[in-house]
Amino acid sequence: MTGPGHAGRRRTGRGYAARESTRRRRAVFADRDGTIIEDHQYVADPGDVSLLPGAVEALHRLRALDFAIVTVTNQSGIGRGYYTLDDYHRVAAEVDRQLLAGGIVMDGTYFCPDAPGGNPETTCRKPSTIMHERAADDLGLATAGSYFVGDKRSDVLPARALGGTGILVLTGHGAAEQASLDAEFRVAEDLLSAAALVERLEAQTGDGHAGLRPGR
Ligand SMILES: [Mg+2]
């Protein structure tokens, strides 16, 4: 039982484990306004930043599943001239401060300043996947098998292009967006319900999830 064949299999086993441990981490790409914080149409003042109920708990639960958590947010108010880049950064800093108070540090935050109506080939504005792909490059993440969560159809559509799961939350604009949602996407009451859904989906797929297997 201890012949070369056995030893060979053991070496193969260790090799596979090594590949598994270096596979890219998946992410939860979360929209900001109407998903993590209250959507006041255009959030231009740090004083208007308020986390949605359950958001911090949701992010802790997603982190516990070993997902990277990345904010991807359309900020057309910059491109429309409603507020400045500095305003955006002040608001973003306040979001980070409130999340940190709850023990959460995002792995990354990506924003698109473009107004609607730009060239669909080049705009970063969701449903473009430019922000997600940039985050994946910067942070070494896998987009396939990741989750795409937000209160608009444009937040979940990147799941289709990148091979993940889209979850529409019914906070923010979500309730209004639900009617036009394609059947392939999931729906959750809020970010906390979305986290619970991710927990259930991950428990179902386990290690057999095709998206988890490198290169096959
Ligand atoms: Mg939103």
C-alpha cells in the first residue's frame, strides 16, 4: 500500500491543494446608494450619509464567507455638474467612517463620474463592467462566481456579462425596478436578506461549484 503509485497520488493531492489555495478570491460587488446607504437622489453632503438598517451586519456575514467586498457606484451627479469630485470624496470618506465604526473596511471602492448618454463602449457607468474588471485586476479577484448586488437593473446586469449572480435589493429604487427585472436575477428585501441568500446559495453549491474550479 505504500508503493510509488500511492506516493504519486499523494504528491498529486498536494499539488491540487496548492492550486486551490492560490485561486482568486471572489467578490461581492455592491452598489452604494440605495443599497448600503440611503438614496437621497444625489448624495452630495456628508451630513446626508446614513447606512441602511442591517447593512453592516450584511457586510460582516459576506466577509465571513471570505468574499472581498467592493463598492461600485455610478455617480452621475459629478458628470451632470450637480456636485464636484471633492464633494464625492467627502461623502465617500463619511461612508467609510460609518462603516469602520461598524467594523467594516471595504476592499475597494470604485465610482463612475459619467453622466448617462455617453458612448456605451467606453463609459464606466453600470451596466458597464469596467469598474468590476478594474477592481478584479487591482485586487486579484475572480469576477466569475461573484455576486452583483444593487437596487437597479444596471447593478445586476454585470452578473450576466461576467458570469456571476445578480441580486436586486428592494431598498432604494429596487421596488420600482423589480417589474422590469429579468427572471435570471434574484431578489432580496435588503442587503441583509441578500447576504442570507448568498449564504444559502453558497451552502448549496459548496466545493462542487463550477465557478470555483480553476481552469476547468
Ligand atoms: Mg443604487
